[in-house]
Amino acid sequence: MNKQSIKNWAIDDRPREKLALKGAETLSNSELLAILINNGSPEKSAVDLAKELKRESPKIKCLSVSDLFAIAIRNAYENRSITSLFIHSQLKAKREERQ
């Protein structure tokens, strides 16, 4: 498969930009999932991966826009928490090295 990077798509077609310009209600569930997925693979765009995920997981088809945003918000907070703990541990280790 020869994927075209989302970066090369028209701005109005890119999921994040479409969300900002037109609102969440204009995005398909695949586009919303692509935003959550964040990155594609060398072979597939994030939208392609989201479509594949939807085909293979019937439960995802039942999720509403608000469900998807709740997942995204929860993931964002979890990622921030993990990142801040990691940074804290790195800073602590550097301080201990100096002592």
C-alpha cells in the first residue's frame, strides 16, 4: 500500500484541522479515532488505521463522539501524569548524582 501522509492532504480534510475549523460533529468516527491514534504507520495513515480498527472491533462502532472525547481527555491526563512522573524521577536522579 502506498499511503499518502495526512500532512499532504488538503487542510480541510485533515482530521485535527477539520475539528478546529468545522467542529467535532463534522468528523466521522474514523477521523475522531485517527486523532486519538495520533500517528499512522509507514504503510497506513492514522485514518486508515482507525478505519481498520473500526472494521475489526464492533464495540468501537457503538461509541459516540462524546465517548471518544472522554477517552481522549482521559488519555491526555494519563499521558501528562506519566510524563510528569518520568521527568520528576529523572530530575531526582540527577540531583542524587550531584550529591
